[in-house]
Amino acid sequence: MSISKTKESLSKTCHLGIRLVAFVCVLGLNSLSVQANSDILGAGATFPQPIIDTWLKAFQKQQILTAEYEALGSAEGIRRITSRSVDFGVTDIALTQSELAHDDLFQFPLVASGIAPVINLPGVDVQALKLSGPLLARIMMGHVIVWDDPEIKALNPNLELPSIPISVIHRQEGSGTTFTFTHYLSQISAEWDARFGIGSQVMWPIGLSVKGNLGMAQQVKLLPGSIGYIEFMYAKQYQLGTPSLGNSEGQYLQPSLQSFTQATNQARWTRPSFYQSLTNMPGAGSWPIMGVSYVLLHKLQNDSKDAAETLKLLNWIYTNGSGLAKSQDYILIDDITVLTRIRSGWAQMRDTKGQLIQKP
């Protein structure tokens, strides 16, 4: 690779944009040793890591190129792409058009999937447990503190609920998953919106802080009575109970590829930033808490060969990756209209000599 991937480049101050100031910017200066040998390097959000890893393995079986992705969080992905330490960044928090223009970046959607509440409630079929959005917000604010609270029993008259405390688990570090989850809570609870708002980090009123999706899964698995929130792939992997959640139409659903697809189908992706919130979308079958991961690329590329290789990988994903995504409960954003707009953006990328980047 000809773009710089040195510790010096990683020590530069990063521009994260006004909505990302709550993130902890972890430098990760000691994580570069394996990266330098790859043709294509990416870094960013943990939300899509499982499917990105799957795509890269499949891609490398068909190509002579090597590719790596480091799941370091959305903030670090933004920092590394703005400092040109990687070929592409991935973020779960879409940047505004002004933020993109500041760093000469092009942003487009990659995948969507569901974020699910997860519960450890011994002796209870958690999938049969119903939670409305407002009730979930009241639990996360500490207004409902035991599992046999009258509000929960009213929604679940046929379940024997234990009289044990509710332990709220939340993310400690800046997290795109937290941003999406709090965006949803702000939509369905005026009190949450007024007191805590939307953010990658918020001042949680109660609960235990953990790091990462892995930390969330392990803590909920360990602690009876606990409730947290997590990307659905991790919930499945760790066999965590997911309650049936009420959506915008009053329907109670389980997280599934079908309900994720129904929500994603309501999206209206528009340039130039392609930003689209998928929380609390309309539709009887729509899962209410959906996250989206976006790719970030520089419009002006230092090296045309590097850029062409990166576009080759991304084009391969959009052409071949849908089936693999569905197998892991992700939806690749490959609608033909959207993809045409994305590729038109690629076609405008140039190198420092003003030459168009070779098409993938």
C-alpha cells in the first residue's frame, strides 16, 4: 500500500464532527503491525463486523488481493479515514453534509440490521414477553425496577414473572449502537428525549456500564434480571433472550431478517449524504430499532491504484454479498436505484493528478 499507515499519521488530531464529540478517540497506535501487509484496509464500526469479515474471506478466495477490517468503533473509523490511515472507514452514525465536505468524504449506505433488547430472566420464556416502546424507555430510565411490576404484568397477564430487580446494562464507550438505541428511545418517549436525548454516549440514570457488544452479551448472560441492547447477530451468537417489542403500528414482533427487511424497505436513500434513520419505521411487520452502517471514502485519492482496489472490493460486495448478508441477518443496501447513485459517486473520484479513478 502506498498510503501512509504509520504511527505518525495516527497521532494527528481527528475531526469527528459536532455530533461525535461524545466518542472516546482511542488511538490504537500499537495495532498496525498486521495492517501494513494488506492491499485494502478498512476500519470502523463493530455493528457490521461479522458480515464484513465474512465478505472479506469470500472476496479473497476469488481475488489475488488481500483485505482486512478492524472493528474499532465508528469514531475510530472516521478518524482513520480522515487521516488517510485506511482505504475506507465505516460508521453507524452518518455524517452531515458539512462534515463530509470538511474532509472531502463521500458517504453511502452498506448494510442494515436490527438492534434488540436482550434479557436474562430465569424461568420465563423471554420471547413470549411483550414490551412496548414507552415501557422499555421507562425501564431504561429506572421508573420500572422489578420484573413483576404492574406495568409489565399488564402487558403479560399469562406469564409468571419473578419478583427480582431489573438490572440495566448499557455501553460504557461511545457506540453507534447506543446512538441508534437512544434515537429510538427519544422517538417513543418525550421524557427520555428531554432528559437524556440522542448520543453515542449519554448520562444513563441507572445501570452497569460495559464495553462493546461482546461485553454486553457476556454481562447479560451472566446476570439474572438484566436487560441490555445489542446488535442481533450477537444476541443469536450468545443465545440471549429477546422480548417481543411493539412497533409503530402496535404490533409485537420478534427480531428477524423478515422484520428487518420490512423496516429497511421503507427507507428513502437520497444523495448527497444518503442519511436515513430506520428507527420506528411504519409498517405492521417493521422491526422498530434498526441500525445502518455507512462507508466513507475520500473523493480525492492519493493513489489511484489503491483507490481502484478498494472500489473493486466494494463493487464485489454489492454484486455478490446479498446472500451472505441475509445468512447473518443483515440487509445489504443494494437496491438498483441506490446502487446506481453510489456508483455515480465512485465515478467522480479522482487522484491528485486530476485523473478519474479506474472503474472497478
